[in-house]
Amino acid sequence: MKLFSDITIRKRLFILTGIVFIGISIMIVLFIRLDSVSRELKEHMIEFDQVKINILESRKHEKDFMMRNNPKYIEKFNTTTGQVQSILMQVIEEHDSPELQRALADLNIYISTFKSYANKKIEIGLSETKGLRGSLRKAIKSAEAELNKLGKPLILKDILMLRRREKDFLLRLDKKYKDKFEADFQTMITNLKALEIEEGIKNQLIQLSGAYKDGFYKLVQAKEELGFSETLGLHGKLRNAVHKLKPEIDTFIQQEMNIYEKKMTRTVTINYIIFILIILVTGINIYLFVRSLAQALSKSSFVLEHLKNKDFSERVQIDESDEISRISSSLQDTMTGLGIMVGNIAQSAIELANSSEEISSGSDDLAVRTSEQAASITETSTTIEEFSSIVQQNANNAGEVHQTLN
């Protein structure tokens, strides 16, 4: 595998840097995505914590209204449940969840049931002077006032017994007191009819008593509609609606948490995989890069080793085209040139040696001939000297002859 055979060292470093940069960039993007998912989960958890808080506050306002009969808690209830509605509708737009759809439907049932409950409480009367309770009080007070004028203690006793049945019912919310009220009412009517008073007054008392009875029956019916216990009537519907609402929201929250946890786990897993791949790819590339450099340096070292040993004939195959390989190739070319040059020098030296031998031989021959010529010259010089001596002698003889002649 010659991955780097045609790539320069600079390009290799760029490639390795690019691989690491791309891997780190992908990891950064995934970490940003992970942070986004985490923040999104936190935002949803804040929203649903607010939903839970508002539901608890709504229940508190509901209980406060039941205990204190103060209409301000109706407004508080409407405000907190309206906030829950708004959050649920917003989340439903983002997540089409059946649990949230059911939760919103149950919330609407809870709100409408509380509205009916509050209206029924207002109908009954938030105090003794309002609603059905106020009508009862007004009717019985009128009857008591008329009877006080007449001074009939027996009838007053009957009215007090009716009022006792009324209080017992309001205190215990048991329908048996309605039956006792009915029996005591019939006794009172019988006693009224037996009174020896004006018919107009008697009829007025019977009419006031009848109004009291009708009011009490309406009160019993309204209380029954409210619910004689937490599991009955409107009270029971309120309880059921809010008890269904909480687990549905909890189920959705758990599902959302599971979804976001899966997203976060998947993102973290992908990050780990990419991190491992970056390490593997980088490691493999560095290994191949170092191995390629080591091979190129080994070839260069091999060439230089033979060059040191004055061996210009050794050659290595170079397939790469990186800088070190080009240096190795240049070394080989240099060795080739040096080998040729050394060969030429050796040839020239041989030729020079041969020429020197020829010159030396010629010099010896010349020396011999020069010696012979020197001997000949010496001999000639001696002859010339002898001839000069003879000539001189002849000249002297000629002078003497001349003198003699004179």
C-alpha cells in the first residue's frame, strides 16, 4: 500500500492536519448539538415543573375556596389553570402526544367541573345570608317572628326542631336528616292547622314554612350535586379529573426524558465513535507517514553508506516522489556522476602513466645520445685544439721564415 508514494511531506502534513481538523469540527458540532438537546430538555423540564406547580396551586386554591367560601380563590384558580392550559397547548404544538391531548382534555374537565362546583357553592350561599342558605334563614326568621307575636311555644319548638335537622344535615351531609326534616315538618303543619288563630295568619305561617321546606330541599339537592364526600358529585369529579391529569403529565414527562436521554446517549456515542475513528485514522496515517519517511531515509542512508565506502555502483529503487526520495534520487544521480568522473580520472591517470613511461624512455635515450655527442664534442674539441696548436706553430714558423727573408 503506497498511500504516500506520490505525495510530498508538506502535503502529507496538510492531509493529516485536515483529517484531525475535520474530525474535531464534527465533534464540536456534535457537542453543540448535545448542549442544545440538554438545554432543550432543561427548558421542557422547567415548563413541566411550572405545570406541576400550577396544578398544585390550583388544587390549593380549590381547597381554599371550599374551606373559606371566598370568591377571590375562584379568580386565582382560573389564573393558574389558564397558565397550565397555555403551556400544555404550546407543548402540544411541538409534540403531538396522546398523553398531553388527554391531559389537556382532563384539565378542561377539571376547570369546567370546578366552575360548576363554584357556581353551585354560590347558589347554596357563600355565607348564611346569601344564596339558598340566605333564603332559608330569611324564611325561618319570618316564621319565627310571626310565631313570637302569637306566643305559641309549641310551634316554635317544631321550628327549632326543623332548624336542628337543617344544621345536622349541613354538619354531617347525611340524607337521613332530610327524612327527619320531612317528618318534623308534617308534625309542625299539623300543629299549625290545629292552632286557633286567624286563617290569614295561619296560611301565612304555612306558606313561610313551605318556603323554608322548599329551600331546604333545594339546599339538600345542591349539596348532593356538590357531593356528600370527596368521591361523590362534583367533588368526586374534581378529584378524578385532577388525579387523572397528574399521571398523564408525569407519563409524558418521563417519555420526553427518555427521548432526550436517548438523543444525548446517541450523540455522546457518536462523539466517542468519531473520537476513536480520528485516533485510528490519525494513527494509521502517522504510521504510514513515518514508515514512508523511514523507508526514504533508509534508502538515503544506504546510498550514503556506499558513498562513504567509495562504492559508486550500488543503486536502490525509488518509487516515491517526496522531498527525501528526491534527495535520495539526487544522491544516486550524484553517485553516478561521481562514478563516471572517477572512472574518467582513473583512465586519464592510466594514460598519463603510460605517457610518463614513454617520456622516461625517451629521456633515457636522449641522455645516451647526449653523452655520445658530448664525447664526440670533447674529441672534436681536442682535435681542434691540436689543430689550433699546429696552426699556431705554422704561424710561428712562417714568422720566422719571414724574418729570415728580411
